[in-house]
Amino acid sequence: MKGRLVTGLAAHKARLDVVTGAFGEDRVIFNTNYPESYGVRTIPQIVGIVKEYYATKSREAAEKAFWKNSLAFYKWIRRAPDQPSP
């Protein structure tokens, strides 16, 4: 297997488990390192891997990672009625 590129969740699950375990679900925010990942993975591929990871977690944990935790961190202010509420 040496030299074979491992793709998908298998390549990242252990690292995601460490980050989530170390910081807790209330302090993890999804992000990418784009454009550093350009040419290696596309944004849809990166999002897909993280969505697959959070498919094994509660809906609440997924919502926190994808947007709710950013409300507190960035101090978002709701500016339009169609924006979600925490």
C-alpha cells in the first residue's frame, strides 16, 4: 500500500476524531485550507468528507460544526429574515 493515495473519510477520520475529542463539539468550526488544497481536493470533495464524518454524529453536532459554533466565534448578527437563528 505504500505510495497509494488514500481518499475519502478513511484518510481523515482519525484526525477529525482527535480534533473533536480535544476541543469538544462546542469549539469546532468547519473550514478548509483552500487554496492550499487546490489540485489535491476540490471544495465539494472536502465538504463531502466532512459531511460523511458528521453523518455518524448527531444532527446537533453537525450543525454546530458547520455553522452554529461560528455564531459565537464571529459574533454573527442576523441581518436578513431568511437567515437561520441559533
